[in-house]
Amino acid sequence: MSDAKFQLYYWPGLPGRGEFVRLVLEEAAADWVDVGLLPESQGGGARAIMNLLGQGPVPAYAPPVLKMGDLVISQAANICSYLGERFGLVPADEGTRLHARQFQLTVADAVAEAHDTHHPIAVMKYYEEQKDAAKARAEDFRTQRIPKFLGYFERVLRANPRGGGRYLLGSDFSYPELALFQLVEGLSYAFPNAMSRVAHQVPGVMALRQRIAERPRIAAYRSSPRAQPFNEQGIFRHYAELDDPNATK
Amino acid sequence: MSDAKFQLYYWPGLPGRGEFVRLVLEEAAADWVDVGLLPESQGGGARAIMNLLGQGPVPAYAPPVLKMGDLVISQAANICSYLGERFGLVPADEGTRLHARQFQLTVADAVAEAHDTHHPIAVMKYYEEQKDAAKARAEDFRTQRIPKFLGYFERVLRANPRGGGRYLLGSDFSYPELALFQLVEGLSYAFPNAMSRVAHQVPGVMALRQRIAERPRIAAYRSSPRAQPFNEQGIFRHYAELDDPNATK
């Protein structure tokens, strides 16, 4: 087993909700290990995740789970806020911290809805078994929900009196921007045509995405072999039939 | 406008996600006002909620919103955790607080799925326009998701080394128990037949629900005219066709 200070437990093979935690750990340059990516012989793999679930004095409902010594916590937004605060990726005043958590949770809501575009009926059944409902839900998600969620964050950027249109909170980067970045990345992978229509309505959000991608630690992580690409096992899946039939470009 | 210290903004006419906040405010005996229930002439009603959304230096995506002086925060789980910590409804140590937030967020996930049983395709369309998908999703929710979520909390009660099977955290009541209570109340309203099947599998959860209902401040609030009943405008809706066709009793 690794002796890294922070041990992330998440299913190997997909970015998923684990990626929101990974980005904070990377931006913080934390001493961490991705347990699911270790070989089983080193206590890793999917088996390690399954063994952890339901165990211990405070069981986790689902991954991601973060282990730090004896402390084991779950729920992606909870983990991200904990790490963001611990590593100073958000100002220390209580009001700003509460707003950061609010943004993190709003991104989490959007992520859950993105997932349900391909699984609108039953999470444990195959996409192919719920394709008609998926088409209907995806259309609503593309035309109503993506503009609403991203439009909200565009308003947040504009409303922030000290951000110059660039920052969600105050006058500098804060950890919820990593979550918003990952949401936009995921939506762009899953719904490229829909996103080409929405992008011009949310220029501030798209510029933020670009700035986050260029942060040195994020760029280094994303070009490393440790970063796992989006695929059709994850939350953000690209099924052409769920995207807009036409791009605007 | 009321001069209460805590002003809750939530749609009048349904318990909804606002109820999770109300229960914490009531248990804390906080000085609070339900702005949506004030007459419009006193700055209340649905209009006050609509006016607040999108306003201010940190806009809210959706209600519930809590206003305390100049500080305005949103996301129900965020508000509940803030209040629970501020009013000492959870021990002060960091680990326990992180676990309380984890439980609060897991309840919030179950609530979102309960909502989607009647709105599996599009939140802004009528139930009647998505009835077939609703039937399929509700069946999965009843048979897979309710047992999974409540079974998780049953395991949490049993795993807590100091709780004697009675408490989610440590050896006493803590604020996420209010959320779990409200979840069970909502599920019992929406899916009485399904819940009659599940109840015997989660005796600890059902006993917790009973203990919370008997807490003096919760009982007083729930028998007051301020408490709004479940109905078919809210998150937890009773549509007979979405419940199990048969009760077990």
C-alpha cells in the first residue's frame, strides 16, 4: 500500500466524480495516490474500492472516498471543499467559504443531471435499455439545463464586484473554478454540438475554462499518463444521438 | 420586511428543499422568518423569492436561500451544515463535521432522485407529459434506490461505535438526522406501499425517524400552522401509479 498522505479511492478507467477531487489534489500539489490505479498486488484496483465501501466506523455510500490517516470522508463536493480550504485554495473568511461550497454543489447538481441524460430511468441498467427516454432527457438538458447552469455561472462572474469578470470569488482563483472547468470539459466532450451553440452566450465561463487549463499544475497533470480520458463508461458520455444533430460552426 | 436574524427564501405552498432548512432552524430555536409565507405587502410571497434570485454580489442558482444580514447563501445542504455547525447541532471536531456534511449530501442525492421519479425527462414540463418514463423510473427507485439509500443509513447507524444503533454520529443527535427524518417522511408520503415493504429492512432508520418526530421543537413546529403539508407541487408527490401496486400489510 502507498504511504501517500492522501489516498483517493475511485473506480479506475474513467474520470468520473473522482476527477473533481484529483484536480484539487493536483492544484494543491498534495502528496496523494490514486488507489484505483495501483495494481491489485499493491492493494489497488477496483477491488480496493469495493473493499472500502461499507467498511469502517463511518461507511461511504459511494466513491470518491478520501482517506487521510484514520479519517475517511466521501461525497465529491465535501472532499473538494475540505481540500480546497485545507490547502488555501479559497480565502479564509467564512462567507467566501460558504459561497465556494455553494458553487461546488451547484456544479455537482449539473454533473448529476449530465449523468442522467444517458441513464434517465435506471442507473444499473444499460444505456441501450433506456435510449428513448435518454433522447428526450438529453434534448431538455442540452436546450434548457446547460444554458441555465452555465448562464448562472456567467452571472456569478459578472456579479462578483472584485473579480473583473474573471473569478467566481474575490479577486483570484479559488477551488470551485476547477469544478466548473471540469463540468465544461465534460459537457464539451459529451455534447460538442450543443456546446458550440451555448459557448458564445457564456464567454466568461469559456475564458475561465481556458485559464484553468493553462494553470501549470493542471496542464502538467492533464498531459500526464495519470489523467484518464473521458469515455462511455463515465458520467460524461458522447453518444452522437444525444447531442444536437447540427453544429453551428 | 421582517427583522428576524435568519430569513429563509423558499417557494410558498410546499415543503420542498426548504423544509430541510426549516427543520434545522426550528431545532435550533433560531430567530427566523419564512419570507415566502409573508404577504406580498410585507415583502413576502413568491415574488420575494423571484426578486432575490440572480441578485446581489453572489447570486443563488435556486432556492432555498438563507439571508443573514449581508450574507446570502444557497444550496440546501450547505445552509443546513452551516446552521447545524453554528448552532452546535454537531460536535465541533473536524472529522465529525465532515461526516455530517457527507450524510447531509447523501440525503440530498436521494431527494434529487425522488424528485426525478415524477420528472425523469424535463423539470419544466408537466408530470403528465412524462408519465411513462416516470413509471419506469419510479419502479427502479422503489425497488433499487430506496433500499440502497436507506440501507446505507441503516449500516451507518450500526457501524457507529458510540451510537448504540441510535445515532448517525457519535453518541447524540446531530443535524443530519433531521434530513434523514425528512427524507423518510417524504418517501412515506410519496410511496407508502413501497415503504411498507422496505421498513422492516431498516428498523434503525425507522426508529430514528420516530425519535426525531418526538423531539419537542420538531413536534411543535410540525403541528403548527406554519408547517406545510406534502402535496403534488413538491419534490415528494404521491401518485398512486408510481407506487407499488400492493402494500404488504
